[in-house]
Amino acid sequence: MRIILSYTINFDLEALKDTEEVYEKVKLTAEQSKIIQEISRFLSEIIKLPDIAIKAMTWNAIREWQIRNNKTIADIRELPIGKKLNTVKEIFCIGSKILKTMLKRPKTKSEIIVDIAFEKAFKLFLDYVSKNNLES
């Protein structure tokens, strides 16, 4: 079932631009890039943001997770599937919080849409993991 939302989310364009500049410097593996590409395309359809802004927010979320946990994104590949999924969920939550800081008023409806989008995107990630047997 696909939800069509007609509410427009307003973002601080300067904050988005700063975030995009960080992303342009990131180097990802082919697998990471593919997953991020699919998820960012999905999120941009719901949230109506350019793909680069979503990718940049994703990188910032990954970077914040790395700092909090004193690990690199490469370390996630070595985790058992349960911990790997929990880690990815944590990164999704960080990304959602980052995106919410860029919202303009009124925020309440926009925050709900961001939450829905990230929950649906995490489900997309779970489907991707299931289809591609990324358990190891």
C-alpha cells in the first residue's frame, strides 16, 4: 500500500546546502552506494527533497554514528545480523533527527511525515537485506 501525502515540508535551504557539501567528499563501497541510492531515492519521493540532500543527510548520520561508537562504517559488515540491523536502525534514527533539525515551522506535521518516511525506508532496507542475503 502506498501512501500519498499532499502536505509540503519546508526546509532550511542553507542547512541543506551545507549538508550536501559534506556528502560530495564521501567515498563509499559499491554495495553501500547502491543501498544508499535506493533508500535516498525512496525517501526523496516521500519527503520531496533532492536525492543529493538525502544522501548528504545519510552520510552525516553515518558520520555521527561512527563518532558516537568509535567505529567505522566498515565495522558494521563484521557484526552478526541482529546487531547489524540494530546499528542500521540507529543510523536511520540519527538521520531522521538530523533532517528534523532542518525543518521550518510548522514542524509537527512535517516531523510525522519524516518519521513515516524513515520507517518505510528501514522496511525497504530490511527487504533489500532479505533479497540479497546480506547476513554474513
